[in-house]
Amino acid sequence: QVQLVESGGGLVQAGGSLRLSCRASGIFFSINAMGWYRQAPGKQRQLVATISNLGMTNYADSVKGRLTISRDNAKNTVYLQMDSLKPEDTAVYYCNPENGLGYDQRVWGQGTQVTVSS
């Protein structure tokens, strides 16, 4: 069974940085594309970054140039380096394999809270 454990969130001032980590188990991590998602209060879950099994990356326009996704296949871990944070980045952040399933069909971790103060 898929297990996803996100960590690294916290409270930071605008302009600050955080590095999120997500360790996955129960999947063949090295062959899966992975994504980072976020959900702010009262809003739908949003895909912010993806990384393919070969390391190709894509970002939502709202985070381009500020967030960087990376992965370490030896550690079954995907990272999200967050720089130049803005208050609108405040959300719970989740990782998930990019398997094409609908959000309701996936297993999600507990997420990690990121709060950016102005």
C-alpha cells in the first residue's frame, strides 16, 4: 500500500525559504513521476510541480522561478525547495505519484503546513 510522509513545513516570513520532503513507500518510486500539490483553506487542491522518473520538471505559472522540485531515487524521496515565499503560498502541501487517477481515488499523506506571513 502506498504511504506518503511529508515534512518540512512551518511558519516563515514573506521572502523566506523552506524545503519540503516527501518519503514514499509501497510504490516503485524510481519509475514513477511525482508531483507536489497544495490546498489552501476553502480552495481546491492545486498541482504546483511535477518531476518525471528521468528528472524532467514542470511548474504551475504561479510558482515558476521560486519553487524547485527534485528527487532522490535512492531515498524514495521527493523534495520541494521553496524560495521567495509569498503569503499566497500558504497551504497544506502534499506529494503524490503522478498516476492519472482522480484525486478522490488516490492515497494521500497527512501533508505539511506552510504558512507565509506578510
